[in-house]
Amino acid sequence: MTEQRPISTVMPMSQPGDYYDLSRIRPEVLKVLNRVNEIGPRFAERARGVDDDASFPVENYKDLADEGFLGLSIPQEFGGWGFSMGEYAMVGAEIGKYCGATALTFNMHNGSMAWSRYMYDMPNLTPEEKAEFGPLRERQFLRAIKERAIYSQPISEGGQNWTSKPNQTQCRAVEGGWKINGFKKFASLAGYCDYYTIVCTEVFEGQEPRHEDTMLFVVHKDTPGLTVKGDWDPLGMRGTNSRDLFLKDVFVTREDLLIPRGIFGKTLPNWPHMMATLSPTYMGVAQGAYDFMVAYLKGQEPGQPPIDRRMYATKRITGGKMYARLANMRALWWQAFGEGKGFPTKGEVMRMYAAQYNVMEGARDCSPGDPHLRRPVDAEIPATGAYVS
């Protein structure tokens, strides 16, 4: 393990009250946000080693499990916390301030839990569909709570646009279940999660693949036919281990379904905020970059001379621009995620699109050294949430 610096050398970071109206946050949610900022310095201390070694933030996940964070999106009746989409997003952003790789992979786990939770509550499900759905989601929820199981959610297939073309990973019915064949690109947590949520298309003889036949299966990491291959080497996100996942005649049964047949296509288009859950990580990354800039200008950044650099007008102007960009991003993002629900209005959907775009692009713009901000600092970005992939 990479040698760690003492916690006391970690730079000062912002707190939720610096950018949220705390009167609009439930006390139990604020408690969790504050707890992230208490344990976050541990993540920041480990972040450089995770990126240098292209390792996985295993210790961070132990901390998250100890705190009960694996159950953020799980209903309370199953032992979870029952946070809303907006509340989960705030937690993910706080984690992203300290370690982008942890926040991004943590989203993959919570995404699987959220699909089981929110899709079940959709009003367009029939009583029969809910009766079939109930035991399936309970099985996954209890794995996360009792076994501390971690889930990955690989969807991408390397250039294939699955929103306009059915998933190329396919399953065919066989005796007792199905066999899955295909591959996934950017399979975050590859080799480190306990279960992969595999999105695939069920195919039938004499019929072209259809979106209506999209299926989701939960596949254990040690299932025969499942292999992880390839390299993963992007600066700042090496720790996500988003390698290639190959499936060759992977056998699954009805009990391995995440959601029943036919429900994915019936519900997901009507819950579009589910596809914007990468943005909390980048909201946190952007905030971490801003926090670094402030600490550097105040002479508080570990490893840098303790010089107050705020007397330079160019740095003050650029710092102001950076804050204005960040504040605009967060205001729209917070509103959009607070509106996340099934069957949103057109205005709510458009705000979600705008928030996703602004945060993902703005995280880059808020990175120290970005030409749009005229290079506000002359120091290396530290191994904290300031990394941008």
C-alpha cells in the first residue's frame, strides 16, 4: 500500500453550508453529508496511491460499508436509508470532493439499488408485475445490507448507442434459464464488485432484436464464462477499474433477474433522471478543484510554500469567475435532482438535461489550469477530488 501522509496535512475543504440552503435539507441527510466530510480526508489521503497504482479504493469501500452507505437508496423496510434521488446525489457529490474514483464507482452500486427501488414504485406497473418484482428486489437489497455486497452496473458496449439500437449483449432461453453472450466496455469495479448488473437483449429465432425485450440480470463475479480483460489507464480515474467485461455462455435463472421481463422498457423512459447519476461525481470533482484553488491561494495547500497569494488581481478575478461557474452549475443541478421522479414534466426533463451537460462540462472548466480560467494557479492538482477524467 502506498505510504499515506498524516490526516492533518490534508487541505481544508468546503462544507455543505457553503453551497446549500441547509433549511431545505432533512436533518438525517445533513448528518450523512457532514459524516462524509469527516471521513473524506481518509479518501483524499488514499486517492494518490489509488491513481498511481491503478488500484481499487478498497479501504474507502470498507469505510462506506461500515457507515451503512451501501444502503442509501434502499427502502427503510429492507434496512436501508430510503434517500431520495436528490439526497443520494448530494451524498455522491460530497464523496467526489475527496476521491472521484470512489464516487463514480459508488454511483454504479447505488444505481442498481435505485433501479430496483424506483422502478417498483412506478404507477404504470400492474399488480401482477409488482408481485413478481417484489421478491427479486428484496433479494438484492438484502445482499447489499446483510452481505455488504457491492454491485457494478456496466451498460456501455463501446460505441453502440443502446438508446437507439437494442443492446448487443444478448440472452437466449435455455432449459432452466438463459445464457448470456456479449461484452461491456467501461465496466467500472471490474474484478472488485460482488455482482454485475448486466443489461442485455433477449433474442428469439426468426425475430429481430427489440428494445422491448431488454432484460437485466444480476451475475455473480465468479460465474463461469464471465471474464475481465484489457487495460484501464486514464489520469485521475484509474481507480475505477473500468475494464472490459466478457460474457460467454453465462447461465442465469429467473431468480437472477434484477427486474422482471418487460419492466425495463416500460419504466426507464419515464424515469429519465436515472440516467444522469454520473453528474454527482463531477459536481464533487468541481467543488474539490475550487477548494484546492482557495487553499493554494491562501497558502494552505500541503507541500506548497505557506504564501498568501491573494494579493494578485488576476488570481482574484479568475477565482471569482471560477466561483460563479461553480455556483451556476450547482444551483441548476440541485434543482434538477430535487425534481427527479417518475413521469416528470417536459420542463423538469429539460432542466435535467441542462444540469447534466453543465456539470459534466463545468467540472473540466473548474479544473485549475483550464485555459478558460486563464490558469489561476501554478501548482500540480493534488490527488483529491480535484482530478478530472
